[in-house]
Amino acid sequence: MAFSRATGKHRRPSALTRKTASIAGVAALTTTGVIGSLGSTAYAADAKSTVEDTGLTKAVSIGDTLTERIDAQAEAQQEEAEKAAAEAKAEAEAKAKAEARAKEEREAKERAAREAERKRLNSFTTPISGSYVSTGYKAGGAVWSSGSHTGVDFHAASGTSVRSVGMGTVVEAGWGGAYGNNIVIKMNDGTYTQYGHLSSIGVSVGQQVTPGQQIGISGATGNVTGPHLHFEARTSPDYGSDIDPVAYLRAHGVSI
């Protein structure tokens, strides 16, 4: 018995139509929550297979490479930052050390300068530069009222600079009778020095003087036979307390 081919609306759907309907049905069931968790593992496997089949594996691979590059760049930037920080720290330490050395050198120079000034202020010198003793201490003769020379005479032409032999304070500056224009200085060590027969006086009472400072000009005032400087060393400011001026200067380090 022969059958005729089904026609009309009862004809069997084609394969393409069936596949499309199946996909649509699955989508509908999924949307309504009917499928739920059924076959999740299998579906995930299918999805994974789909990702691989559609070339997404390559996209993921590219993403990993970019991540690695970003990480490498971040590491490089971190290394550069650490290097820059280390260099800045080294530079700061070097600068600090240089400043410390400069400070030490400056302080050393200042100490040396202070020490040099201290030594200078405590030093002694001759009252006339480059001169010599023309009349010695305790020399006898009628020219001196005491019968002997109470100081020494330094050779000096009129107008020669007269210097303080050390640091001290002027206690007398003016006319001194037989000494003519004279100056008496109380030295820092408690002794006294006198400078007589001056043509002019350049200091005043109460003035502080330093070693080698000019205090007057030599001349021939008072009881003299010619221009020179009469120099005395004393234990007090008064006449009669004289001590050997040459021994006094030598005891204070003056070569004479």
C-alpha cells in the first residue's frame, strides 16, 4: 500500500527549524528559571568549549600578556623610584657631611684665630722698633737725682713712634716733671711701665692699649741732653718702685 508524502501544516519541520526551536526553547526556559541549575556542569563545559571555539582563548592570552607588561612596567617604575630615592638620600648625606666638614674647618679656624689673638694680647714687645739700649739700668751719674738710672734709654730720634710693650690700661698721661711728657700704663699682669721724654702723647687715662700699639712720639722733653725714650718697669705706679727693664722684657719673651 502506497503512502503519499505529508503535506500542508502537518509536514515534519526541517532540521534547521528544529535547531532554532530548540535554542529558543532553552532560552525561554532559562529566562523563566525552569532550567535552574540543571546540567550546570555540562553547560559550563559547553560554554567553555564555546569560548575556545569562538577564539576567546586568544583574547584571554592577550590579556595575560598585557597584565604581565603592566606588572613589569610597575616594577620598573618602582625600581626607578627606589633608585631616585637612594640617590637623593646619598646626595643629602654627602651634603650633610660636606656641611659638617665645612663647619668643623670654620670652627677650627675660629679657634686658631682666637688663640692667635689671645697670644698676641698676652705678648710683649720693645717700646721702640729696631732700637737698642743706649743707657743701661742703674747707670751712675749726677744727671739723675737718685744718683743712678731708674730705667733704660732707648735710642730714638725725635718723632719716632713709641709703642706700648704689652696690654694694659693707661693710668697717667701728661707732664711728669724731669720725665717731661710721660705715660704710665698698668699692665695686665699687675706691673707698670713708664715712657718718658715724649714730644707728644697719643692716649688718655683709662684707655685700653694692646701690645705694639702706638701711644706717643719720642722727643726731648724734661731733663734730657738729647732725644731718646726713657723706659721704666715698676711694681707700682710710683717713682722708686723700679725693676730692671731689660730683665722684665726678657722675662716676657722679648729678645733684647
